Amino acid sequence: MQQSVVPELAHTQASPIQWVATATAIAGVVALSSLVQPDPARAAQPGADPKPAAASATAPDPTGVDFPIVCGPVKALVEKKASGDLDGDGRPETVAVVRCDAGSGTPPSGVYVLTQAEGAKEPRVVATLIDPKDRLSVTDFAVRDGAVTATLLGYSSADVPSCCPDLRENAKWQWKNGAFIRSTPSEARGA
């Protein structure tokens, strides 16, 4: 006869008194847990974001902002704008595509990031993603998922007329380590 290595269990069937004792113990734990609650000032929901809610902050308005673009006798024109939280602080930034309000040709664009501190009266330019000196125009512009994306139109040489950009490039910027980093640039190709 072979002996089992596992000791025999003292009981393999529960009696009614054991079920009553188990139910009483569970009811006691539930009752005690309802009396002991965390401090509401420090209670947090699982997965809750500790950052301030972005819904309460408004995105900066680019109207009247002094952009770093030189337009001579004409005014700077905000062609496009989009907002979103680019740096993860819970407050939205506004990205503006700005060009000189010229009557003809394709004036170059500047792409600027605006922020407005809580309590500040005016927004301020905190980053230049595209400088007008680069002679680029911006199309297909968006702010999504913490990134700025745009299609850039440019020129292969100084001989190409400013009316007719002949290069097209996709660009994406994201906030990383305290700066906007341009990534996923496509190879320039003919327009």
C-alpha cells in the first residue's frame, strides 16, 4: 500500500455552521470597510490623471498677437489655427500659421506656438516651428494627439517663381525633453 505525500484534509465537506461563520466574517469586513474611508482631499480614482483638467483652460487666441514676422506695409494674417495640449500640462496651446497679407504670389508662412499662463492677459509666442525665412507655405495643417502636423510646400532653387512651389514635404512636431522636435520628415518630392 502506497501512502499519499499530501496530508489528508481535515474536512472535505463544509458543514452549515462553517458557511454561517464565513458569511458572518465577510459581512464584518464589508461593514468595517464602509466605516473606514480615505480622506476625500486625497482620494483618487484608479487611472486618474493628476494634471489639471484641460476643459477648464481656454486655448490662447492669436488675434492681436505680435508674431515675429516682417511684413512691411501689409499686416500679418493668421491663415489657420488649431489648439491642443502639446506639452502635457493640462492647458491647451494654440498653433498659428501666419503669413503676410500680400495681394499676389505665395508669401511664405510662419508656424508659431502660443501659450497663455493662467491669469495672463495676453498670449505669447513660445516657439517658432517654421520661420518665414525658410520660404515655405503650409497646407494640411492639424493639431492631434499632442502633435502638430503639416504639409510644407517649398522651392528646389531660387529660380523657381514664388507663385509655384515645386517641392512638397510632410512634417510633424512633438514636445520632447523641453523642445519641439521635428520628426517623420518625408523626402522632398515634386508637387
